[in-house]
Amino acid sequence: MEENTPQQSKMPQYPPQNYRREPRRSRWWIPVLVIGIVIVGFFVVFGLIVSQFGSAFEKKEVDVTDNSVLYLTLDNDLPEYVKTNPFMAFSGGSSGSSFFETLRAIKAAKTDNRIKGIYIKPSPSSSVGLAKASELYDALMDFKASGKFIYAFMEVGAENQYYSIAPADSIFMPTEGIAEINGYSIASLFFKDFFEKIGIDYTVIHFEDFKSAGEMFNRTSFSDSARVQLKILLDQRLNYFVDAVSKNRKMTKEQVLSILNRGVYMADSLKNLGWVDVLASEHSVKEFLKYKVNGDNYKFPLSINNNMNKELLDTKYDKKLKLVKPEDFLASVKNEKDEIYDEKTQIAIINGVGAISSGSGSSNGYEIKSTDFIKDLKKARNNEKVKAIILRIDSPGGSVIASDEIWEEIIKTKSIKPVYASMSNVAASGGYYMAMACDTIIAHPATITGSIGVVMAIPNLSGTMGKLGITADTLSTGPAAQFLNGFYPFRKDNLDQLFNMSQGIYFRFVNRVADSRKKSFDEIRAVAKGRVWTGEDAKVHGLVDVLGGIQTSIDMAKKRLGIPVDKKVVVKFYPEPEDEFEAILKLFNLSQKDEDEDDVKSNNNLNIAKAIGLDKKSILSNFSLLPKSFINQINYMIEMTELAGKEKQMYAMPYLIEIK
């Protein structure tokens, strides 16, 4: 019998004794060569890019010659300041004109012999707020005193567009143009029934009756208090519009109101009613302007039809029409040295535009970030040339904490230099909170202001969980640990505690207003209650000091500094303008400009999606088939919801008050 013994594996054969392994040669030079090629290639490509696109960042000065025409489009709703688009340099376009630049250009064009007149073509989507639209209207009416022409062309539009061109000597419209001339209205979305369907119950606490920001969550329509304040805003806008049309179109107010009440109009109807002067294409209008500015008689018809058999155009006429934008015109204006009071005596304008929130680094939209705003305030305060500061506020409010941070810094600043608040379209809730810290508050009669109040809106999801068959269980160290837990119905003692917290915030707001306005608590509470006021009503009730626009604020600052009215003053703007190259560096978080030592470096600016309009609000805005009012309301709700996720307390406007 054989034994099962394990087989020993064969040992490998050893190499012959004379075998020697050759030493491996070093290849160290290969990675060095590769790295060198990559580095050289990088600099070659970078050099090519710089040489190809470097000229794109160079500002090309526009030559403003005789017989030029100032061209106004009112794009982007005339922002208080223009945010630089980092990609605009490559497209050859312009970021547009700010509101202040537009006003300055109109004023300078009045006495500049190179400018023969103004041509206005409002964008169909432009919706300049009433306060700014009224300042623009006044500037155009003042320009008319020069005897120079104002011509306007409107393809389609509504009252917003027509109001901006009302001062025109002649208004042109294409034959197929249409205008929604039918009065003003306000619409808001309400979600109570929708939330009930999905089981969400909102607890809304507001101080006081007029603070109606939470009504969209717990009502299906406007409250009586909301209707009262919104109706006042509607009536004011209607009166401004009717006055402008009746004055410039030589009509009675009753005639204007009758036309508004009848509805939407085609171009031929508006011409028959006397609201439009000539039906013509824009090409024909520009041909007419070409002759006009060059002092030649235009002997051809502007309105073209098939039955015309005479010559309609002089093909040999080779003179040009030179339209110049406000920012390009201003760049060509040379101020004489004796016109300027003193270059070492400057006035700073710090722009605060948009909702207020904590932190720094905004998106492609307009926001007031407390850290950034305070940084600008410090720059102006520490600038020895800046002798007075104007805060230009256009904000519906936002975070309580951020508003209070800014308030504190304004208080510090006005102990060193005079600080004025100049209210634009809206300076309400947190926007008013900023303004009340200033020495003097200037509001336009049409500014929406006040809204001194507090609202808290807390959702409860227990109903939704019940509908979906979801249950919750918790462990706590004590009864207070489950305060307002949205998984369970809210307890009454929790709601009472929330009420007391809200009341405390509101009373502190009212007290601060009372202190700043030198009035008693009860006097301010009577005009607070979350109520929105027009600028003119706010003046009556002592919430603002002076009625006027941005130029009024500058004139007041000049007077305080002892600068003669006829002298020009150097104005320093914050945020400071930046070029496209700097904007691109910021986009990739590479800019080191004006970095404070105590700033925490972050990647907040590294958001290319927002910069190119791919964030959720910008995407929604691109759905052109949706009504613009609907898009704006949803955007506002998204903005407030995002703020609420970070800021537990807010001073915010009741609604996005959008009047059409």
C-alpha cells in the first residue's frame, strides 16, 4: 500500500554562475523634460491668450463729435450702480449706465454744444421704479428748457415705458406697435390653500396690523390693512402718470383717465388719441434724426405704404447719425479746474441695493451684504478727502442681525463725518433701519418707506407627515428642548413664547426709531405697525426730514461743507467700480484687492454658475413665456426663503410691491 506523501515542488533552476544583471540606467531627465514642456507650453498658451484678448480689457474712448445725440435705453431698470459683467469685455458690449450717470449725462448734455438732442428708446422690459422714474422725468423736463429736441421711439410697452418718454417733443411708434395703457394694479400670490392640501400649517405672528409679509402663507387674499396701504401707492402712481400725460399731451386729466379705463391700444389708436405723433419704423426715425442733427430738411415721408410712388430716400446722403450712450458721453466731458471746488473735498456715495443679509460676497444680482457694506463705510470714513457721506438706499429690508450690524457702524461713522440717507425707490423695514441711523433722511415723494414692524412665519409639518404615513420620535433633556419642533403640533406655551420674542424685537425697533427721530415711543408706534408709507406721507408723519432725490442729497451735503451751489464737487462711489479683468479674478477667488487683515478667506466668490446666470433665480427669470410679475414674485419669495434659512429674524417688506 502506497503512502500518500506530499509531493515536494521542484526548485527553480539557478542561473549559471557567470550570469550578471546589468544595472538599470536612470531616466531622471524624462519627468524633468515633461514638466519643462508643460511649463513652457503653459506660458506660451497664456501669452497667446493675453495677446489675443488683452485688448478686450482696454477701455476704448468714444469720440463724441459735433451733432451727436444722447441715446437713452433705460436698460436694467437704471440701477443705482452698475455691476461689472466679467464676460462683457469679450462680447464687445457695455455693462450700461447707472441711474446717477444717466442724470448727470442729461444735465451735462443740456449745455454741451456737441449734443443736439436726446433720443429715447425704452426697453419693453424696463420697469424703472416710480421714485427714479420721476427724477428722470424731471431731468428731461429741465433739459427741454435748453431748446434742444427730445425724440422717443416705443415699440411695445405700458405705463412704465410711456411715463419715461412723456416729455418727448415727438413720440414715434411702429405700425404694429402695441401699448398696455390700462391703469395700474398690484397682484400677489397666496399659498394658504396649497399648504393645506399638503398638510403644512403656518403660524404667522406680525407686529402690527400692517406688517403683512406673512399673509401669503396664512391667507388667501389681502387683509384690509394691506389693501389700505397698497391702494395709496396705486393712487399716487396713477396721479403722477396722469399729470405727466395731461401736461405733455395737452389733455385734461379726465381725458387721460377715460383712455386708461378703456384698455389696451394698438399704435394707430394711440396716434388717433394724440398719445403718439408718428407711425414709423425705427429705421425711418433714425433716417429722420440723421437729417435733423445735421441741419438738413428731411423731405421724405416717415409713414410708408404701398400707394406711394415718389422717391422715399436719398441714397447719396452720406452723413451719419451719431448716437452716444450716457457713460461714453460722460467720459468725454472735461471739467475745467475752476469748476471743481476742491479735489481734496469729496462726497462719498455708498450704494446699498437689494435685500439685506449677513456676510460678504454677492451673486450676479444686487444684495446688501453686511460685511461688504461695512467695509465700504470704513473706507469712506477713513478717506481723508471724503468730508461727507451719502447712503443711497434701495432696499426692502432683510436680516435683523445684518441690519443692526450696519446701523451700529453708521452710528460710529456719523460721530466723525456727516452721514445722509438718500432713499431711492424703496427704503423700508431693514432699509429704513439703516436710514434712521443717519443725520438726515432724504426721501423722494414716491419712495416706499416705513414698514416699521416684525413678522415671524413658522411652518409646522405634522400634517404633511400624517398624510405620508411618517412618524417621529424624539429624546430630550427637558421640555424646552422641543421648542417649536415642526414634527409635532405646536404647543400653546411655545407660541406664547414666540409672540413675546417677536414683540421684544418690534419694541426695540420702535424705540430706536423714536430715539433717532426725537419722538416718544407712542408717537412712533402710531405710525409704525408695519405700515408702508409714501415718501410724502412719511415726511408728514416725521419719518423723513426732506423730500428730494439724489441731487438734493448732494446739495445738502455741499451746503453743510460750505461749498457754493454753482461749484462742482468730486463724488467718490462705493462699491468702487472695477474693470472686467478684476471681476474675472474675483470670479475665481484670485483677487487680493482691498483685502482686510481680519477677513476670513473663503470661496464665496467662486460661483461661476451665478456669474453666468445659472443659479435658480436667474434660470427662472429666463422663462420668458411666464408673466414677468409671476417670475418676480417667485424670485422674491425664493430670496426671502433663502434669507430665512440663515437669518431667524427679518425686517422685510410685506410683499414685492410691483405696480403695473
